Amino acid sequence: MQNYSIRKRVLITGGAGFLGSHLADRMIAAGHDVLVVDNFYTGTKDNIRHLLGNPHFELMRHDVTFPLYVEVDEIYNLACPASPVHYQFDPVQTTKTSVHGAINLLGLAKRTKAKILQASTSEVYGDPEVHPQVETYWGHVNCIGIRACYDEGKRCAETLFFDYWRQHKVKIKVIRIFNTYGPRMHPNDGRVVSNFIVQALRNEDITLYGDGNQTRSFCYVDDLIEGMIRLMNTGDDVTGPVNVGNPGEFTIRELAEKVIELTGSSSKLVFKPLPQDDPRQRKPDITLAKSLLGWQPTIALEAGLKKTIAYFDDLLSGRFG
Ligand code: NAD
Ligand code: UDP
Ligand code: UDP
């Protein structure tokens, strides 16, 4: 359907989640009409409550594994639980969300001629043997392990995106997101940054899985969203995949110590078993994002952690209305 408005009609699936709600804020601030579609599996209305009265914002409770008929100009497909605890809770639904969700949204993009961006992940590289990870690396994923519902679901979604691009000329963008953190992560999300901050603020034990020598690279949410929007705004010839993340690499133990230092917590480190197939190292090569998008992260770990700690401090002490 023709868009008679000068505003773009932007669909964000998973828009009530951590990243999606920040993206919705940016899209509203840029003057677009935003439709958030979410089944509230891990997301919550609290993340978008401040947008609910805005006439250019619309919220629809819907599961992307079912067809969706709406008229839009751009689709950001973020629907999918992202934390291992949550995506492993109902692994069959996780694969369905990535695969059936991609088919339905690509079908929607094909019919409406909308541009569509897929929130892919560094997990497509699995437990990587190439370090840092470049987009040309095909990855090292255990297809029958407990992370496969997420990793292989996301890999299959990438396959579908590229086949709809080749076969149906759908305008696609694939972003491979590396570990991102910030305000609006759920306190029970289960991912490492939120876990450590919540534990530290409560002076509870900090749970290190394994010996804590595995590494991750942590990107602050504002940087990530900027990279995502820049990718969406590239010309039709640009498909990606493009890594977006912060190349600063830290061991999980270093992260725990940094969180204790910044919170002034009396928490102690305790060691728990390492989950199966937990990647040993992760760091994005962002050469492509720099050249293609003119993008690089601007917020260092310590600065981003301070903002995130302030958020959780307010949340846990009930200072939010
Ligand atoms: P999140 O769990 O906070 O958000 C995901 C949202 O998707 C939630 O609101 C959830 O309710 C919704 N959802 C899940 N299944 C759905 C379904 N079947 N239908 C409709 N909605 C559904 O996670 P996030 O960190 O905001 O991640 C957003 C996207 O970015 C995900 O696709 C994730 O795989 C990807 N990603 C995130 C990171 C990260 O570090 N945050 C890293 C790599 C990739
Ligand atoms: N689809 C959708 N919204 C649309 C168009 C399609 O949800 O606006 C779904 C449709 O149900 C189908 C899927 O997307 O199952 C793939 O669509 P496509 O046109 O590629 O496939 P086909 O309908 O030919 O099977
Ligand atoms: N981790 C940890 N303690 C926690 C949560 C996670 O040591 O309470 C570890 C986890 O084993 C992994 C790393 O931190 O090595 C990042 O985990 P997360 O779930 O945040 O993301 P992913 O493994 O998907 O990168």
C-alpha cells in the first residue's frame, strides 16, 4: 500500500525488548510512525510505557511465528529471546521464532517492498576458531547442542534473508550483533552484565561460570542502535552481514572485578559449572562497519557500566514509578 505520509512506517518486531525499545525511542525521535510487534516472551510493556500515549506509536501483541499483514516501509526484525537461559527454556519455540518469524517477515517485506533488517548475532560464529571474528568466517557451531536452537535458528534466518534477496529481490540488511548491554535489560535476564550488576548491588555472590577466563566484547546499547540504524540507511546494494560490536575484549573475571569496583560492593566471586558449548572467546572485527557505515563505538566499558549500574540501582531501589 502506498505511503501517503512523509513519515516512514517502521515495524519493530521484538520492540518491547531491551534493544527494540531503544530502537523505538530513536525512530519516534526521528519523526517516524512506529509499530511494535511483540508477544512479551521476554520483553515487557514497561520498556515502552513512555511511548504508549504517542499518536505515532502503536503496540500489537503478536507472535511472529504467525503471519502478519500490515503496511510498512521498513522492518527491523528483532523478535527472539537473546539470553541463553530464556532461549533454552523453550528451544523449539526459539527455532520457530527465528525461522518461521523470518519467513513471515520476509513474505511481508516481499509483498510491501519494505526494506528489512535482521538482528543476527555473533553466535553464528559459534565457539570461534578465528579471532577476532570477521564476517567472512563461516563459524564453528555444534548443530545438536543446547545453544543450537538459537545459533542455528539465526543462521537459517540469515540463509532465508539471502535467498529472498537472490530469488525475490527483497531489500535485506543483516547485522551481526555482539554482546550488548545497558539500561532496560531485565534484572532476571540471565546475561552476564545484568547478572553481575544485580548481584553486586545486592551484595550477593557473583556467579562466574567456569574459570572466568572466557572472553566477551561488550557494546553499550546506544552505540549498537546507532550502528543498526546506519546499516538500515545504506543503499539497496548493501546487504551485510556486518559485525556491530565493541572490540574491547575482557575476560568474564575482569568484568566481575570491574563491576565490584564500580558498585563498591562487598560481593565475593563464586565459581559455577561452565554451560555446554559456551564460547571461549569473542571479539568483533569491525573493519567493515567502519568503512561501510562510518561507525565505531564511542562508549568505553567503564562509562557504559556506570550508566547501567545507575539504571539498576534505581530499579532495584524502587525509584521508578
Ligand atoms: P530481548 O529478549 O530483550 O528482546 C527480544 C524481544 O523479542 C522480547 O521483547 C520478546 O518478548 C520478543 N519475542 C520473542 N519471541 C517472540 C515471538 N515469537 N514473537 C514476537 N516477539 C517475540 O533481547 P534483546 O537483547 O533486545 O535482543 C533483540 C534481538 O537482538 C534478538 O533478535 C537477539 O537475538 C539479537 N541480539 C542481541 C544481542 C544482545 O547482546 N543484546 C546480541 C546478539 C543478537
Ligand atoms: N506473509 C505474511 N505477511 C505478508 C505476506 C506474507 O505474514 O504480508 C507470510 C505468508 O503467510 C507466508 C510467508 O509470509 O507464509 C512467506 O511469504 P511468501 O510470499 O514468500 O510465500 P508464499 O505465500 O508464496 O508461501
Ligand atoms: N556468565 C557468567 N555468569 C553469569 C552469566 C554468564 O560467568 O551469571 C558467562 C557465560 O558463561 C558466558 C559469558 O558470561 O561465558 C557471557 O554470557 P551471556 O549469557 O551474557 O552471553 P553469551 O554467552 O550468549 O555471549
